[in-house]
Amino acid sequence: MTESLPVPFDVKIMNLTASVLFLVCGAMVLAAAAWWAVRNPVFAIGRITVQGDLVHNNVVTLRANVTSRLSGNFFTVDLARARSAFEAVPWVRRAVVHREFPNRLQVVLQEQQPVAYWGADSESTLLNNFGEVFEANTDDIDQDDLPHLSGPLDQAADVLAMYQTLAPLFAPLDTTLERLSLSAHGGWRAQLDSGAAIELGHGTPDELTARVQRFVHTLTQVTSRYGRTAAAVESADLRHPDGYALRLAGVTTVSLDPKKK
């Protein structure tokens, strides 16, 4: 039976030394390759391809706003920083940035889709279809029939959802819900395109829906008693449990004392 002889110590040292030298050489080659890649102008970002929504922006403007904020080449460019740079451009909601070998960036944009003005009339804030508030030049909006919504900033999505629930309910009156606001204390107030102010009060969407439906279904009957139509409504208070209060143009329930005329 043949027994294997132990490897001499000096041979072990040589093998270990060779392995270490091989690893060091490999690391040096990799470092040299990395240095070459970083320094080689072939990998400098030479083109940015932009795809996706480009309604309020164009490729030339985007590149002019973003290129100066990018640094590095294909290997070293910070994609998170590049994404933030694109998302800082007005009307851009979301940007996805990918490298494209050897020297390109591919960007897919999602623009904001405005569904309402937000806040005071003097502010340049809008609400998108996700219930998110954003700033933009309101003069760039093509739609001229967007509603005006307002309320606590952290409840913007709730205000939008309430508007979407209530707006269709006013259709039988041949009018539209132009404004809806939520106070800091949770009270809702609406305004129709006729200028009529509607106090809706506190409550859940189901509770407010019931109040508006009662108002809409009985308003014509009530106004006809005074020879008026729904267009004569100046204000309404729906916060009463069993009905609502109305103010009609040209109608008063106050009787004057003849002695005081």
C-alpha cells in the first residue's frame, strides 16, 4: 500500500506565495481595467434618450435642465441622482433611468395629469389623478373646466375622492360642482358653477351623498313654490337633520313693520 508523502514546508510556502501573487495580479488587472473604463472618453455619457409622456416638456428642455446636474460616465453616474434631477423638472411626476451600454442613459417619464386646481386661487398648485399636490405653471393647462379643491394638504386625496363622489349628483340640476373645500375641522363646503354656496357639514361620504341627493331630488319642487328655478339658489345649508335651508334670489321671508317704512 502506497502512502502519500507530506508536502514539504517550503513547497507550501511557494504555493501560498504563488496564490497570493496571482490574486494581487488579478486585482491589479481589474483595477487597471476599472481606471481605464473611468478615464476612457468612450464611456462618457453622450446621449440621453427620453421616452414616455412629453405633453408639457420637450427633450431639448429636459436635457438642458438635467445635463448640468449629472456627473460621471456610464459606470459611475448616480442613477438615483439622475432620477431626482428629472423629477425636479416641472410637470414630471416620475422618472425611471437606466444605463444603455456603452455611453447612454434611457429615461422613461410619467408627467403629471392635473384633475383640479388646489388651494387658493393665487397659488400655482394643482392636484393630479393620484390625489397628489404639485406645483406648475397653471397657464400651461389646456383644460378650462378643472374644479377648484382645497383642504389640509395631507387630506388632498380624500378631497379628490369626495369630489368624484359628489360631482355627478348635481347633474339633474343642470349645474356642475365647481368648488369643494374641507376645513381644518372637517366641515365640507361646495360651490356650484352658478355661484351658489352649499354647506354640506361633517360626515362620511355616504352621509354627504344622502344629503345632496335629498337636496337635488326636492329642490325643483321647493323653488317652484316661489316661481323660481334651481338657478335662483344663492346658498343652501344641508346640515339640518330633516331638511335644508335655502336662500333664493329675489325671495325673502322677512316682513317689514309698516310703521318703520
